[in-house]
Amino acid sequence: MTLDAQIVALLERLEQSDTLEVLQNVIEAFCEVFAVEHMIYHWVDSAGDQYGCGTYAPAWRQRYIEQNYLRVDPVVIGCYQRFHPVEWKRLDWSSKGARAFQAEAIAYGVGNQGFTVPIRGPNGQFALFTVSHTCDDDAWATFTETHRRALILIAHAFNQKALEFEPGRRPEQARGLSPREVDSMTLLAMGYSRAQVAETLSISEHTLRVYIESARFKLGAMNTTHAVARAMSRGLIVV
């Protein structure tokens, strides 16, 4: 089975899940598929309750809580101020506390490389989806460049599913996409560039942008990638 086929199969499993335990099983499977040491999904709901799933060692999770590393973790601090995915090396690790935290995290097997996707929900929820690994800079740059889009889709799929488990959450009202919006989002999900999508549909890139923005609005998405993830998770497009 190809990597893309494995990703699609796991996304479908995630979409059909109805327990928090399945999130843990799926994130472990994604970790194996991408051959990385760790994947983590952590969210805070609108009531302030925290949940998570992932592959960090229990000893590190306990240490993190005991030391209240949430206060000094550059990934949490940096991503809370961002809306776009970030490489850990681009964050501020200059303080003494941050450097000590990083050294200890690596000692616990977290990895020296990381890629984190910050996500914000509709009612104040905040979540982070992280992939971490131990390798050199060139190997990590190749990995993130190759898989960046897929990781963002997976991050938003986890978030969409996690929101379903939030107590008292009202179901979102489904909004259908027009045939042209479906065509546009489907081709984008298949990896086409905007220019390729416009050419395939025999429309201008300006017209394509209108379709994409309309689809984003209907889906309540922060960006195009988020819109593709939501359209896929809701069965509005099939790739």
C-alpha cells in the first residue's frame, strides 16, 4: 500500500471513530507510517480542560507536568502566537530556561527536530499537532518539505474529531459546496497547484480563487489546507 493510501485509510478510520482511545491508536499508526519517533496531538477545550494523545514516554509526560514546563516550552509559547506551522529551529531557544528544557526533552527521547501545527477552534479551543524526530537538519528539511501538506491535513483531521468529544458542543450546521467548489477542492486535495487546477477546469486563477474562498467560508476554515481537510473529513470531497 502506498503512503498516500495508508494516510487516506487512517484518516477514514479517524473520521469513523467514536472514542478517545481510537485517537491514540490512530496517532500511533501515523507515527509508524511516517517512520518518525513521535507524534503528539494536544488540545485545550473552551472550558479549559486539556486532552491529548501521542507517543512521548510516560516518564517525560509526567516530568513535563511536574516541572510545569508549559511556562517555558518555546513550542507552546511560540505557536500560541502563530497561525501557521513552524519548525522548532525557528523558535526562540535563547533563554537559559529554554535551553535547559530542550536538553532535558532530548534526554527523554523527544528528538532534536520538530514540526508543529497550531490550530484554533471555533469557541476558544487551542491545539497543537507535533511531529518530532532525531536526525540531522538536511534529513529533517527533506522530510518536512515532502510531507508538510499531509501533516497539516492530518493535524486538522485530529482537531475536527477532537472537537466532537467536547462536552456540550453543538453540532456544526453542514453547508454544501457547489459543483465547481467540489471540483476545485478535490483537485487541490490531490496535490494539484492552483495553476494546474485552473487549467484543468478551464477557468482563470482569479475565478479559482473565488471558488476556494467561497468553500473556505462555507467550511469555516482558516486557510485552504484547513478547508481541504474539513471537506475530506465531512465527505464533501473524495480523493
